[in-house]
Amino acid sequence: MLLPLLTGLGSVGIVVAGAPAATAKTVTKQVTYTCQVAGVPGESSIGILLSVDVPDSVSPGEKVSIKGTITLRLPENVRAAAAAAELTAVQGYSDTVALPVTVGGKTTLIRTSRIQTPKSRILRPFTVSAPVSVPAFTVPAGATGEVVVEFPRNGSVANPKPGGQPAKVAFTAMSTVYGEAGSQQIGLFCYYTREIDRVIAKVPVRAAAQQAPTATTLTTPTASASASAVVEEPTAPAETEVMATTEATSVVDESVEAFREVSATGDQSREPGIFIPQQTLVAAGIAVVVVAVVYGVLAGRRARLLMKGRPR
């Protein structure tokens, strides 16, 4: 008999990115999945023991990542069959594990990164472990209530076993077993045959008013509900551009007004050519008159002197 191996979830830490450290509590959870093994008749029950560190709460808009390890235990009859077949080691992987994450009644399946168990010896009790991580997801901006994270649910992935039932299962995995005769790969297709408590953790969502706002929200209240729209604040370059344009327009307006005042006095009304101000012309005329008078006085005095000097 060949040895089945399941890779899935285990000890998980929920980390809130960009948030202050929160007090956490540890929750331990155990569930049992039924797995079909490709090429092997019958089913095997595999238990998963899960230890979770849960933060006190998260806020809307925060990013949450999940990391940890799995600890699972295979039944004793499987270990005994492996020993009888001289199988000594096992390793496996899964890339179809998806966790349902529910916020405000809306559920999203978030697939984990590829889960890979290291090659390990088959011992009694037969337990294996593997690291697991879930890509960070963002708590919706308008989230309220709780963020609920669960074990994989039935119907998440197609059953690749020819003629296998159910047609869709919770997840699949591949394992490689090693022994004196070499190695062999075995496919696993896992589900639950009766409803189980799949909840891993429930994380309360803090009220939106307790977090720093990232955008301005306009709300129109009504008797029953309110409609809101997010209004983006203008960026610094846009504000600078508007201010510069306003200042330039003001300068232009002042220049135009000054030009109008000068034109009204007639100072700027001139024909092409050299422009001589009126004040200059008046001053020059007075100077010419003064020079002429002085010249006339001097000329008359000289003439009288000449007349006195002639012999009579």
C-alpha cells in the first residue's frame, strides 16, 4: 500500500502591515479532511492541528498577511502500511489551497503560495510540517464587523481523479514517497464528508473613525441611507500652477489699467519719431528769450562805448 501525504495549513500568524503592534491571543484549531489517493481504492482521514496568533483588531484600508506552518497527523494504519512497504521518507506540495476570507458578508478565496514540505522520515506518530504564506490582502475601506478566515471549503477545485467523486474538492496535493525500491508520486484529493467548523480566526474591524483619513468623503444624508463619493484633494503642483496663473493675471490687469490711465492724460499719444516732452520745450524757449535779452543789453552797451570813443 502506498502512503498518502497532505500539505495544507498549519500554525498561522496574521500580520497587519503598517499598523501598530496589537495584543494577540493564540487559538488552536483541529479539523479532519477525507482524502482520495490516485490509484488506491478507499479513503483516508487526515487531521490538521492549527495554532493561530490572532491580533486584537484591524482597521479598514489596512493590509493583512498570513504566514505560518502546518502540523498534520496521518492515521496509524497508514504509517503501518508504509513500514510494511519499506517506505522510509516522504515529501509533498500543494498549490491549490485557497482560504475563504469574509468581510461584511462578502467572501473572497485567497490562494496561498505553493506549500512545500521538506523530505522527512516516517516515524511514529506520523506527522509532517510545511511553511505556508498567503499574499497580503487589504481590508475594504468601508469594512465593518469582522474579518473571518477559514479552512479550504468543498467545491474550490476540480477533482483530477478520473471518475472521482465529488467532482470538486476542497484542495489537492502531490506527495512523493521513498523506499528501498525507489520513489513514486501520489496524487491526493481532499474534502469533508460532513459539515465541519472551518473557521480559523475572527478578527474584529475597528471603526473607520479611529483611523487617519486618506481621502475626503462627501456624504449626502437621507432618511434611510447616505450616498458618498470620494473626492481627491488637489496635488501640490496643481495648486502651485493655479496660484502662479492668478498672480500673473493680476499683474497683467494692473499693467492694462496703468496703460489706460496714461493714455487718458495724453502723455502716451505721440506720432512716430523723436518725442520731446512739453516741459522741455517750454524751458528751452525761456532760455532762448533770456539769452536774447542779455545779448541785446550787451550789444547796446558796446555800441554806446564805441560812440563815446570817436573824435568829434
